[in-house]
Amino acid sequence: MLHSVCARRSSPLKRRTPTNRAVFLDRDGVINALVYRKEEGMYDSPYSTEEFLLLPRAAEAITRIHRMDMLAIVVSNQPGVAKGKCEASMLDAITGRMCEELRDLGVALDDVFYCLHHPEATVLALRVNCDCRKPKPGLILQAARKHSIDLANSYMVGDTSRDIQAGIAAGCRTIMVEGPNGSILPGAEPLFQVRSLYEAAEKIWEQGRLSCKYS
Ligand SMILES: [Mg+2]
Ligand SMILES: [Zn+2]
């Protein structure tokens, strides 16, 4: 599923060989804060624009990603609509809020890909065992096709093992941002662990410097 409301470029770069590099970003817990639901005793996505809060330095991190000549692309499971937790129009409004807040800070995402499906969805049309729900790599692969991305030289940044598994399955490097849902499953060990998206961007920059020096 694709939302291009806040695309930085009006059309994707068209090249035969995948030469663009990207940082794939999970949304909740990476760009914006998770919301604690007392009733359910768990951290969840925001389900209203009021609940959407950008995390500190997230916008700066995206600027830094662009300075490295990499695309910043959101790949996110958003099963809230499927589970009846929010309306599709609210998900769009929250995406709009994210883009607006980033724009106010001088940055724009290059694209946003959501998986809206869930195997136990109450909304039947979305009860699909799809290829795009992370830990599957479908969203990353869709983005890679559209934007001609060299996956081996790209990164997946997320706050759960699902994100890391999807990144590994797509052939990307992986970085985990610490958070309350961040227990690391066997086989889902990230290359690096950091405390924020900004730290992830710094890590990627350091790695780029190392490969310039020694290759
Ligand atoms: Mg997350
Ligand atoms: Zn899906």
C-alpha cells in the first residue's frame, strides 16, 4: 500500500541499474513516539493527530540522510484500520500531520509505504496474509523497485525484531532503535543498536566514511 502525499520528488529517478541508496524507516518508535495504552498495558501507534508526536531530532536525522545522498523512505505496518482501531481517513490525517511537521522543520520524506493488512483483521477486506507485512520484506522490495534502490548498500532502521527481520530478508543492513518493543529475537540481530534515529543516521555516516577510507 502506498501513500505518496509527502513525496520529496514528484517522480522517482528512473535508472536501469539500482544505484540509489536508501534508509528505510519504520514509523512508530522511530520517527514518532509510541503511545502507551493503559487499558491494554501496551505501547501502540498513535490513532489521532493529537497523539502524533515527532521524536526529538527525527527531522534532523532525515536531513542528515539526505546529505549522504540517500533516500528516506517510510516502510510501516499499520494494521489499526484492519483491527477497527482507527478509520482510514484518520491514518491519512496522521500521515499528513507527519509530513507537515517535517516540512515545518525543513525536510520531506521521499516516500511512504504502509502495509494495512492483518491476518486477524476485523475488517474482512484487510484480512490478508500478505507479502508486505513486516517481518516480510514486501514493502522494502516495492520501494526498491519504484526508486531503483541498491538494497545491499541501504539500511533498515526500526524498533522491533520484525523491522530487523524484514531488513535482513531484503538484503539490507539493519539498525535497531531501542524502545519498549525492542526485544531481539534469535536470527534478528541488528548490525547496530542505537538510542534514536539521529544516532542511526550518525552510524550510517560513520560507516560511509570507513568504506571510503579502506576500499
Ligand atoms: Mg515501530
Ligand atoms: Zn500487507
